[in-house]
Amino acid sequence: MDKLIQHYADMYYNHDNPEISDAEYDALVRNFRTDHPDADLPIGQPSSLFSKVKHETPMLSLDNVFDFDELRGFFSDSGFVCEMKIDGLAISLIYEDGVFVRGATRGNGHIGEDVTENLLCLDSLPKRLKNAPAGRVEVRGEVLMTFERFNRLNQGQTFANPRNAAAGTLRQKNSAIVKERGLDILLYYLVDAPKFGVRTQKEALRWLAEHGLPTQEAFSFCPTLQDAEDFISSWSTKKLSLPYATDGVVIKLDDLTRWESIGATSHAPRWAVAFKYPPEERESRLVKIELSVGRTGILTPVAVFDPVLLAGTVVQRASLHNADEIERKDIRIGDVVLVRKAAEIIPEVVGVDKGARTGEERPFVMPEHCPVCGGAVVRVEGEAAHRCTNRSCPAQVREALKYFASRDGMDIRGLGASLAEKLNVKSVTDIYRMGLEDWLKLDKVKEKTAKNLMDQIEKSKSRPLENVINALGIPGVGKSVAGVLVERFKSIDALVKASEEEIGEIEGIGPVVARSVCEYLTENQELIDDLKELGITTCVSEAAGSEAVAGEAQNPFFAGKTFVFTGTLSSMTRDEAAARVKAHGGKVSSSISAKTDYLVAGDKAGSKLKKAESLGVKVLTEQEFLGA
Ligand code: IVH
């Protein structure tokens, strides 16, 4: 398997955080496929946050075609149903005697994650089927977030696109957040359809609708491939008016008996294929190139052009990445540029119409001083990036603070982008020294908000060490590398003492990251001292560290037992409580089943408590849990 493809797939499927656009990924896969037609492609892995579910019928992927020639090469039968390919998260739902009993993600196609509780929060998911059939019914479809919801949620730009927002939301441990954000579901597949007297895909879609399951309206029976091509062409623009993101058309054989006979490869059926639309492109005029300063001081040039409508949204900015890229594409201010955006993916400037030049265009010059603070700008040897060298550049500190306070960092709820913009701090740790009156001086911050914030900031001091290390924003160190460092060194002091070689030898960490860690720690000694002085976690604590008790006898109360948490705990976060269980040899699950040994019920415990009681699972108060 190609390493790069594997990496991009991992970021997409397992971290909901794609690093390249879908179109770029597809292109990589196509190239790879040309030389390795039979190789398996990467797929998602079920996460350990949810209990696992085995799919009796594997949840397959689809092969892609990118033009009509390829489409004609795919099928030798006729009689199709064309549907829009919804860009969400594949889901399987099980109904027993008409009652919704379980929902699971695709995971790796064979084993998925049980997300029943979160799915129960979806208004559009029927908890009971209409005209309920007896016995077990499995249906499949896509969980999605509409553009409207996405735009409302994503003011802080946390998610790259609605698909990631949907995936991130559905894998939330807190169902209340799922409810608040609002996801939708559309079904397109009735498993074992012939069992219900259904013989075609058209009938299957009707069956789903008649049983109260939401289906997409944009589908059509297409007797010939020519009809399918007409469907594809007409929906290339109509898709923009759909309320949700789509990333192509799925062409399926209508006759379900043919599905049986022509079967599937290990990863995709031969009875259906996805047609991927080419990314949309438009011309615009480049008005200016702005510089945005990131948390590590990197200056990223951003193209600002006349607004154009692309893939359903108005676009007027696109990252130009770095000065080399601008030179390579010979982009000048005033140029007519070609702008591209695939589905809802980040826009890019593809190139320049040099024939349209008038001679008035001006080349871009990277300034010698930071546009925000006036600090010296240098180009780091061996890198394409230019950096502002002033560590207290307000733009850098602001960006660093947003990252510091984010969920995988110090998790300070309420300290998001808009508040970070208002703060005038020299270091991220300054927020720990701000008093009530300092917060109240900020625009639109009232007493209640300020007190909540101060409370959150105080609580953040006891986040697990990997969160603290991640929060520092060391280039190349995310949550997982931070976890590896914590496992090995157990404290920031030990990490500071470690040599570059020692760090670089750890599995999963290369020499580049090792150098970055050492450089960061040398340059930021003051900040590290500050963390300690403020009482922020700088070493693995008893409660939070699985390694802290390594070597000690396991506590028999926890060993081999499965714990589920519900409600709000007052003395620790769920992560910390889970770490305590694991540290003593226990397991943590997100949903209650007969296999659960203990439910720890915090404040405002809800449906899990009822379920535990009905299953006879022992319920512990937080105090009882702490005393164990
Ligand atoms: S049919 C055996 N129909 O696309 C797979 N899939 O890239 C049958 N998808 O995993 C899938 N819209 O999650 C089908 N109308 C549609 C779809 C659709 C979106 C997803 C599905 C699948 C993925 C493959």
C-alpha cells in the first residue's frame, strides 16, 4: 500500500481531518491503481471510543469513474437507478419488529462503531417504522450535516467541510452536542431486499419511503447508459441547489437479482459505481495578496479575488501557500486567475490566464517585516515558508491561544476565535492571571460569561499531560505525538532533559519532529516555567496516567471490569475518570449493555441510567467511584 495514500486516508477516515482535497486524493488513488489494479485501498478503522459492532453483510465502498468513457467500460447490463452520492458518513440501522435498536458506522467495513445513542438524537431518524415489518430489518444510508447547519456551526472554521462536521459530531461522546448541532439522515439501501418482496432498487427506495425512512428526492430510473449520462449532466448544476453536499452520482443496476449474480470485489460492488464530477473552475480577478500570520509565525499569502460562485458558495479567498508557489504559478496582482473548488473543499488558484495580461500586473514580493507587528521576516533554510521572528507578535499569540484553548488542548470552553481576537496577551499563559475586571473590560463580556470563563480556565489546569503538550502547538506535534511523548517521558521536565537523538528514536517520532520539540523547548523555557508556577499539569498524575500505576498490583475492583459513565462528574473530566479505570486494568465503554459491570452516574444522568437499571447493571455515585 502506498504510504502517502495511507496517511491521507487515515487523516480523512480516522481523524476527520483531511489534509488534501477529495479531488487530489482521487487523483493519487487513480495513479496508484494504474500500476496496482488489485491492491486494496485504505479504509477507516473503528475507534475505541465506541463499542464495536460486526456487520453481518459487509459495508462496501464504491469504485469511482471520472468520465463517460470509464462509465461505459464499467457496465455491460442496462436498466439503472441514478442517485446523488451524498457526502456524509455511511451508517447501518437495525430495526427489530419495527423498533430502532442499533445504529453503527461503517468502520473498516466489517467492524463498525455502535453510535446508537447519538443516532437517537437525530430528528429525521424514525425510532419506529411505519407499517412495521416483523423481525429484523437492516437499512443503510448516510448521516449528513446540511449546509445551513454547517455554516451556523462552523463560524470558528473547526471543520473543513460538512462531511467532517457530520463525522466529528456523530462520534461525539456527549449526545447533547449531537442534538444541538443537528444531523440528518438519508437512506438508500435495504439489506436483503428480496426477503421483503422487493426486486429492484427503485422498489427498494419506495419501500424505504413507505416505511417512514427519509430518502433523497434526486433519483431517477434510467433505462440506458445514455439516460444515466443525461441524469449526470443535468445534476451537475442542479446539485448546487440541494441543501446538502454531494460528491457525484451513484449509478446502480436496478435489477436486484443481477446484484447477486455479478457480486463484488473485496472492497466494492460490481453492480454500482460512483461518477465523480470534475472540480468546478471559474475565472476571477486577483485583487490583492494578503498575508496571514499563523501560530508558529509562518506568513501564508492569501489570494483575494473578485467573488465567484463555486460549488454552491461564494468564494473570494484562497491560500497561495508560500512565495515559491506564487513564483511557480507566476501569479501577479491584477491577473485573471482560474479558481477551483471541488464540492465543498477548500478553494485553490489553479493558474493564471497570461494572455489576458495588460502589463499593469504587479509581482508579489514577500515583505521583510511582519505586516502585523513589524518584526523581522526570515526564510528558514530548507523550508518554503517565511516566518515572523517576533515570538510576541500579537497575531501569533492570538493564533497560538486559539489552539491552546481548543478541545484537544486545554479545552477551555467559551474561549474560541472571537474572544481570542479581543484579547491582548503576550503569552498564552497570561489568561491564567486575568482577574474578573480584566475580562469585563472586553467588548460584550458580561459578568456571567466572565465567571464561567475563569472557572473553565481554572479547570483547564488539570488537563492530562498530553493535552497540555498538544496545546503548546509545537510544530509537528499533535495529540497523538503528544501521547507518545507522555508515555515515554511522563513529565515535561524529563522531556526537556531528553536529547534530540533520544526523542528521535521513539517509534512514531522522526528526526524532524525531534528537532522541532527540542528547539521549541529551548526557546520557550519561560513558558514552561510559567506552566509549573501556575499549577498546570506538567507530569503524569495518579488519576490521569495509565503508566503511573504500572508495576503496581492492579486494583481488583477495576481489573477486567467494564465501566460506562453518564452525566457530569464534578471532580474530574470523563477522560480523567476513564484513565483511572484503564490505569487499574478496567475497560471503558460508551454504551450500556448486559456486559457492563458498572455505570458511574454523575449529575443529570439521563437515559443510560434508566437503561442500566432495566438491565440490572450496578450504578455507582461519583463518590463511590472515587472511593473504589
Ligand atoms: S450505494 C455497497 N448510494 O459512498 C455500497 N452509496 O464512496 C453501496 N454513498 O460507502 C453504496 N451516497 O457511504 C450508495 N446514493 C448512494 C450513496 C452512497 C453516498 C456513500 C456510501 C459509500 C460511499 C462510497
